[in-house]
Amino acid sequence: MPFHVSRRGGIDPFIVLQVLRAAGERAAAGKAVFPLQIGQPSTPAPAGAREAAKAAIDDRVLGYTDAPGIEALRRRIALHYREHYGQEVAPERVFVTTGSSGGFVLAFLAAFDAGARVVLTDPSYPCYRNMLGALGIETVQVPTGPDTRFQPTPELLERVEGPIDGLVVASPSNPTGSMLPPETLARLAAWCHDRGVRLVSDEIYHGIAYGVEEATAAGSPSAITVNSFSKYFSMTGWRVGWLVLPEDLTVAVERLGQNLFLNTPTVSQYAALAAFDCREELEGNVRRYARNR
């Protein structure tokens, strides 16, 4: 008699990782590979982060941490918002996650019940749709084009038929690379807040932008901001990211995080804390990417 297999695993695969595996197999066979398939920096984690990880391994027990993350890292992330955006964020609103992917799972679980309807732009990062689908959340695809720089606008949202419970935006966008001007993000955040629509703002490519002002949704009283140490900080394999939460979701996310993940890998948290002091190296990386363009 066959056993039941949950429909949650029936989501589409993340094809990028399948291509990554195939590329690794090709490289192992001695064949040439040009790895263009995944959003991963060609630069290593900053030297200071690597040294901090070594020191943590040598000097610390590296047991469990508080589920939202070590206090020093949460405070440093909050300070980053003041320094980079001029935005005051209380450390209590910061939740350190197992990469941004773990952050999205916690955000979606805390903000939406099964059957909720969440708007995504088309095109958008495919894992949004897959994660939401695995959680029983309906996605509503809104086609976008060059006239809106492949980004949503309040006018496009007004045309959506049926109720909207959430909106996911990404700036810079994956896959288009386009950005939301600060005034457009502010309009979207206000539109969502006024209508009870939960805004989730993917900001994981912040720091790697050229000639355009980066805007954050962290100042919205109802939006969830998602960021990561993977891109600007060149720490993809360390699996550490963060959420900036509205006050009404801090308890829910902490309870979910305690039960699902316990905490983000401790050694990665200490490395991430040190990465904030590696700005000269990191900005050098960004200049290198600009030359590569």
C-alpha cells in the first residue's frame, strides 16, 4: 500500500540549484564551467568575518543563542539602518534568520494564513511563489513591464480582482535588477498600510546599486523588511539574514522561530557581526562588480 506524500512537496523545483549541481558535476569532470546561474558573489566573505569565525570556534562554546539572534548583532543591524538610511529601528524589531530564505518562511507564516492571497509581480523570484504555495497561500501574479520598470504600483494593484492580503516587492529586483524609487516605495507602503495589506520588502541586494538611491520599507509601521548577508557581504554559504518586523509580528515570529529553527548558526552570527567592520573591503567588491559590468 503506497504511503501518502504531502502536496507541499509538489511545488516547482528551484531550477537554479539543479543547474548549480550540474555545473559542479561538470567541473569535477574537468570540463570548463562559466557559473552564471546563481546570484552568488565571486568574492569571499570579508577577511574580518572569517577571522571572527575562527576566533569564535576557538574561544566560544557555540551553543544555542536566543532565537532572535545575539544581542550585539541585532543592535548592530539596527545601527546600520540609522547609518545607511537615516531610519531609526529598535533592536527589538530585528530578528536574525537562517539566510533570507528562512526569513521569508517566518514572515509568510506569521503574516498570512492558508488561503490568503498575496500579490507577486511577473516576473519575480520564483521561490516566493513556491514558498507561499507550500504554505497553502494563493499567489496572484501581476504582469509588469518597462513602463513601471517591472515594479508594482498602486495603480496596478487597484486593478487586481478580489481581496489582497499581502504584497511582495523586491528592490533591487531579482531577476530584472530594477529598483523602486523612494517615493514609489513610500506610496506602495502607504497604500498597503491603509488597506490592511501586509507589505513584504525584499532588500537583499541593497549595497550593490549604482547611481540610484536605495530605499527601505523599515519605517513602515506594518511592513516586513527582509535582508541578508549573502550578497553585499559575500556570505552566501554562511546562511544568515535578518528581518525588520512591525511590532505586531515580533512575538509571532519569535515563537515560530523558536520552534522551527531554534536559532541561526551561532558561528555565522559572530562572523556577520564582524562583517559590518569590513566596509573598505566590501566597497572594493562593489567597485569590482561595477568594472565587471
